[in-house]
Amino acid sequence: MDFVVLPDGPAAPAVAEPLTRGPDVRVVRHASGRPWLVGRWADEDLTLVSAGARRLAVLGRSALDRHRVERALAGARTPDQLDDVARWLPGCFHLVASFDGWTRAQGSLSTARQIFFADVGGVTVAADGPHRLARWADTGRGGDAAVDRDLLALRLLTPAPPWPLSLRPVWSGVSALGVGCRLELGPGGSAREVRWWWPPEPDTPSERAAERVRGALLACVGARARATLSADLSGGLDSTSLCFLADAAGADLVTHHWTPADRANDDTAWADRAARHLPAARHHVTAGRDGPTWYETTATADSGHEEGPLPWARNRAHMRRLLSAMAADGSRCHLLGVGGDELFGVLPTAVWSLIRSHPFGSLPRIHRFRALNRWSLASTVRGLADSASFAAWLRSTADRLTAPAPGPGDALLGWGWEPRLPPWATADAVDAVRRLLRDTAERARPQPHHPDRAQHQTLDIVVQSGNALRHLNAALSDVGVTCEAPFLDDRVVEAALSVRIGDRLVSGDFKPVLRRAVAGIVPEEILARRSKGEFSAEAFQGMRRNRGELLDLCDDLRLSRLGLVDADALRTALLGPKTRSRQLVPYENTLACESWLRSVAAPAPGAASLAGETS
């Protein structure tokens, strides 16, 4: 599915005309007759509701109460009042409205569905992806779609660019909606970004919050259960819970389990136990040795991935094979457990929040958490005492881009993970990223998602996961199966964020809120698991098998042509010894950026321009 959203103004038809030339293009019109939605989608991906001259489109997967939406659409006095519809719809989708000359568009909170916008011929146009807008806008001005070199350098950061820079597309001239925002397009071509959602306060007791999580998960998985549904059955709590929720919703369920490379990883034993409780499902098991490995460079040959570097590039070949198998079994939607760890696991910043809400009562729990994670006393005290603002923290990260990465004994209690550039990043790349971080902190003075660090960081990681999921679906769109992560749906995210911080950090209890939410749906035998799979064996195996191909990339590195990576330094690092899996992490984003540059086009040395068609 891909589409653009046009305002209900006199300039829109001329702006939209180039898009309508392509094959299989579909057009939905405003009541005025002007083009509103232009793109490609399957019938089941679009639900259209009308009330007089007003229109509301839901693109994606949701369970729509058509009469309720019609009443809301007819009774609303302004486009703002459609916020109520966005607040109760389950699933993951884009919501687009044509309302008395105004056009409203938004995606999901996690950005798994996102809205991008750009100026095209003096008119602001929106879309579900950035690349078409970039090429459309720049070609209209007589140029080629261009990559912002500095923003591409930002994607080299490990583990990821910090908020709010993480939302910025690598394409020049294209913007992305902020989290919890909608885009309003006026008939004259004007545009404004409006914040409509804020994270809830973490003040709900775990029992009541678990009921909300349960209801949200049942509704969101049920919204996808109308056709054959495939799902990961890793053996972990998150993906396994989704399988049982899909079974409870009556889905025609197909599961897949990929056996881990490490014999000490007991995921397969737990997946087998879960499968015995799902007799109606069709279960597929693939031996890890028979599948693609991490870091396969053949993924760079894939076409059609033009949104930007894929955060999950390391196992792209694995996902292509998996989704192709699920497509052969009749699935068009594959469920992933992404989001479960982010929402129901415990982030280190929880102790920062706890000591501020319960200064003395939280000390025993903080002590146990410190001992469990083997933090040094000095770094723990320093982190707990830190009260820097988000903007100050963001600016300070610019000073540490090339410093050694934090060690396992460091308590990371800041606003986010400590970003680092890899040692093969050039001085120009370091300067570009440092400038972006400082300028954003000093000029924009960005605010965090929430004043509480644990709330902010939880939502930030949810957004990172949604962004990665969106990129994955763009990269593998030709397979015909969309990956969906119900844990990242708006209703589930809201319910999980409402849990009291202290109730997330329960000694000896693994993901207590999620376990309580799915009790009675997931068998108690499965909920009793306390271990968690570990996949460093896959990382080492992939690096060992593909080192030669990775070294070959260094002979003609696109990132080197742009002056962002020192090819010799990267080659030397690839040849060096690796004793810990964390040493492999910096390669992932570099490979993602290099793969992406090769998949769209190869810019000439010193340039950052990518040619493309307009239709």
C-alpha cells in the first residue's frame, strides 16, 4: 500500500496529475470532485465512511464501527472533534478526513504508520512514505530527489539517533509528523501540525492497567483476525501471547519458529510447549542452519526500499524468506512480538523515576536492581542525582560521540541511550552529527515526550520500534505480506504507559503486567517461563560467514564516496577480533546505510543526489 493525500483546493488537481499516470493507480475524491487520496491499495486496506459531504478514510487494519464513525463525522463542528474517533479505534492505521474543505491526516503513535509532507508546487501534500514526495517535489523544480548527507551521517549512530532527530527523513525537503500529531491541510495549500495526544500519567495500579491492556490486545489482534493470519512463535512471552490471542479471536493461524543457533537457548522447547496448546493452528519450524544468516550482503540487491536505511538490516534476508513462506500459506499479515519488551520490560530509568516519587521507600528495590545489573555504586549515584533537562542532555551527547561506549557497569539513567559514532566514521561525519545535535538542542529547545524519564524513554523506544517496522515493510513490500506488531498499536501503548512505575519493577516477576493481562488466554504452563532467549550466536555466525562479502563492500563503499566512512578503517575493524556480541552492534547501522544507498542508486563521488521518476 502507498498513497498521497491532497488538499481540497483548486491547485490540487494539477499537482496530482503526474501521479495518476501510473498503472493500477486508484483515486478517491473529495466531495468537491477534486482528488483526495491517490495511490495503490487492496480493497481490504481501505474503509471509507461518508456523512454528507464529509469523508473519513481508515487505511490499514482496524475494527470499525461504521455507524459510530458516521455519527461522529456528521456531528463534529470542527476537524479537531475527530480526535475522539482516533482515540477509540483499535488496530494500526492511517486516519484521513475530508472535512468541509479541510483535510486531516495522521498515522499511529509508534510511527509504524507515519505521515510525511512536503511542498509540491506551492501546495503541501502528504503521503505515507517520504521518497515519492522527495522525488515529486524536487523533480517539479527541475532537479533530482536529494539525500541530506548530514542526516544520513546521523543514521550511523549506535544504537539510534536520539529524539527528535530520529523522526527526520534522510530525504531533503520532506518532513515527518511528530508523535501524537496530526496534519491539517487548508484549501489554499496551507498546512499546520497540531498536537492531539499526550502520554498518560503513570498512575494506574497494575491490576486495573492489566485489564486495559487485555482489552486493548484482544481488540487489536481481533482487528487482524478476519483472514489467514501468520505469527512468530519464538517461545518468548511476547510473540507467544500474540499467537494465543489470535487463536482466541478465531483466526486461521499459521505460526513460524526459527530454531536458535545456541543450544543453550531454550526458546524451541517453550515454542513446542505452546504449539501443543494450539492444535488448530498450522505450525512451521525451520532449522536455523537452513536459513539465511545475519549480515548477508545479498539483501543489498533488493529493490523498492526507498524510505531510508533499514534499522533491522542485519536479518533482512531472514525476514524475506520467512514472509515468502507465510505468503505461500495464504497470509497477508504476519504478527511480530515487537513492542512487548519495550512496554512491559523494565528500563533502567525506572529507578530514576522511583527515587523521585518514593525517595526512601524505593531504596531497597534500587539496591536490588543495581546488584542484578552489576552497576557500580558511583555511576548509580551519579545517574540518580542527575537532573539535567532533556535539551541539556541532548546537547551533551554531542560531546561524547567518539568516547568509548558505556560499559556493563555503567548505570544509564539519562533521557536516552548514549549514542556513539563508530570508529570508521570520518571527521566530516562526526562534525555533521555534532552540529545537528547541538543545533537541535540550542535552537529548537525540544521537550521530552513526558517529564518523567521512564515514560519518555519507553515511548521513545516504542517510536524507534515502530519506525523500524515501517522501514521493514517498505523494504519487503514486494513479498505481499505486511508485518504487524499489535503491542505497538495506540490502544495498547496507552494502556501500558498508564501503569505505575513501581508496578513495572517487581522483584522476581518477569513482565508482571503483561502476564496478568493474558492470564486465562495463555496457559499457565507457558506463563511460568522465567528465562529469555539470547542471540549472540546468530550475530557471530553471521559475521563469520559473511565477512568476505562485507570486506568486498569496502572496495567500493558508497558511504565513502559521500565522505562519511573511512573504508580502510572499516576494513581493519572487520578483520579485527571480536570477543563480545556488543562489539558487532556498530556494524549494523553502517551496513543499513550502505545497503540503502546501493538499493536506491549510487550517487556520484561527493554528491548526494538520487534520480527518480515522478510517477
